[in-house]
Amino acid sequence: MKLLILVIIFIIVVNFLKAAMPRLRSSHRHGGKRTASYRPIFTPQTGKAVIIGESGAWLNLCRELREKGLPINRPADARLLLERLRAGQKAAIDEFHTEIVGCIRHINDKIAARRAQSGIMATLFNWFHIWTLKNNVVSLYALERRYASILQENIATLEVMYKSPEYAGAHAELDVIMKLRGLPGNYVIMNNLQLHASRFIKFEGVPLQSAQIDHLVLSPVGIFIIETKRWSKSFAKSGSYHNPFDQVQRARYLCADLLKSDFGKLPVRSIILTEGALPPAPPDSYVKVLHLDDLNGYITWFKQRELFPEQQTAIRALLEERVIKMELPLVSAEEPAPVELLDSDLLKDLQAEMRAGSKPEPYQRRAVLIPTEPRPLKAPEDVKYMPPSMRAEFDKKKYL
């Protein structure tokens, strides 16, 4: 009887310990380090993942295009702008030619006003001023040629961009970000991170100081480092690149090392997302190679919780500081390149004068003067500048 009671008590104690063990093992230190190996299954949240940062490759490409007067936000804007530039090139050149002709007429009126002034001092002063105005006319013709050249250069730039590896890589990163938006709501996506080592470390015998990460997924099941590549077969065979397997492994190692001191050893997995060709993987590579359609399925396949919400919050705050933020304001891509891309102070000043309705200094054209008294010294010059109809009615003998 006593033996039976002891067996029953033993069974009760064992069942109690089994029930209490998961809670004891799931506890972690105050500083965020996890100390237990057991992690329960987590429940994904509804909604879309949180997106932090933009595609670094696309931001760099977009910034280069804007410096050339090409307002781009997304790849679709580039196609739209190219079509508009091609269709509106002739109309834009004709419109700018009309603007230049108006400015030149305005300058010619100024030259005529200066020439009409008399006096030795005025002549000397006006000579230099007229010389400057004539140079302005030459500059306006040069601006007209430059404007036509810029329009052609912009069209060529956009055409070359579509065939460049930079555009293919930037477009691939945008596709990956759009795909990762479909992850559950308790996943955080960070793009374009720059990590720097907090101490001297080596990776495979080589010092590791920094690493750039295209995409980082922070989730309850761990961290995923994603390197995006869209290479052609010829480029993959050329060998003129940094090996992507080594690149993503270095980024994974540095990320794990940065988090280890505060959060302990965390599962950090590395992925290469490719829609093209890649060089052969090293024999000992643990990098997962995926296509875009398989990306979210692979990440959500892991179910065992590795990070608790408070740990995720602390890691997010730490990594978010490493996101390279180059936010560009939205611009309109509906019109061709503006005239302001010429950055000409002369053109701006003339346009401002013409908009304000300013006129050159008042003067009188000698061709319309009718002398009322004989002026032996100036009469021949007056007759010279008279229109033919007026000259025929005037008694030239009286003044010649």
C-alpha cells in the first residue's frame, strides 16, 4: 500500500514538472539575452509586414537621373518619361526656339536704344554695353543648341539605362520589397542597411569591418539576410564581380556578431534571391538560393519561435539605426525636361524682364524725325534715316 502511494505521488510530481518546465525554460534575462533552448510555436499576426527603408540600388539610380533633369520615382515613370521625351522633343525645341527669339528681340531693342543716344561719353559707355549685349545674343544661340543637345542626351540616357545591370538590379530589389510586404504583420523588413563592426573580427581569415545588406527580415523565427541578384549568364561567367555567396555570408556573420553581445546567439540565415544566373556555390556554402515566388514560403516555413516581442523590439531599434535613409521627394514625370536644367542666369533675367513688361530706355528713331528748322550739320543724316515715302515729300535741296 505504501509503495502504491509513493508511485502515485511520483507520477503527480512528474506531471507537475512537465507542466512547469516550458514556462521556466522560456524565461530570459532582463537585458534581452535568451538563455533557454526551448521556444514554443508562435502564431503569425494578420496584416502586412512593416517596411523600413528603400531599395539602395534604385535610390542611387534615381538620384543620378534627377541630377540630369529626369524626374523619376518608379521604373514605370522612366518608361513614361522616355515616351514623352521622344514624342515631344521637336515641340519642346520649337517652343524653346520661340523663347530665344523673343529674348534676342528684347536685346536688339536695347542695342538700338543705346545707339540712338548722342554725345562722346554716351558713345564710349554705350560701346562697351552694346558689346556685352551682342555677347549675350551669342550666348542665347549657344543655349538653344545646348537645350536640344540635353534633350537628346536625356533620351539616350534613359535608353541606355534600360539595358544596364544597375537598372536590372534596382528593379529586382523593388520586386523583392513588394514581395516581402506579403509576410505576416509581426515581421519587419529593413532595406539598404550598412553594418559596421564594433570590434576587430575576421571572417575566413580576412578582417571584417563593414557589410551592406539589401534586405533584412526580422521575425519571431529569427533573422534573414537577403542579397538580391539579377545577372545575365554572360555577366555571371565574366567573374568581374564580388562573389555573392561570400558577400551574403560576410553580412550574416557580422550581423550575428553585432547582436550576440546583447541578445546572445541568434539564428541568422542567409538567402540569395536570384532571377537570373549565379556563379557556382562553394562546396561548404549554407546559403539558400531562391527565386522570387519561393521567398515568402521559405521564410514562413520556420515555425519555432526564437525571439519574443520585447526582443524583436530591441533588435529593431538597434538595426533601424543602420538603415541608410536617402528619401527623395516625389516629383512629376509627366513633362519633358524643364528649361531650368540649363541653369542660365542670363535666360532667367531676360525672361523675368519680359514677364514684367520692361522696355529699353526711351529713344527716338531718326527715321521718323521731321526737322522744323534747318540744321546744316545734321540734316543730311536725318534725310539718310527717313523712310522713302517721307524722303520723296521732303525738299532735299533746301538741306543738302
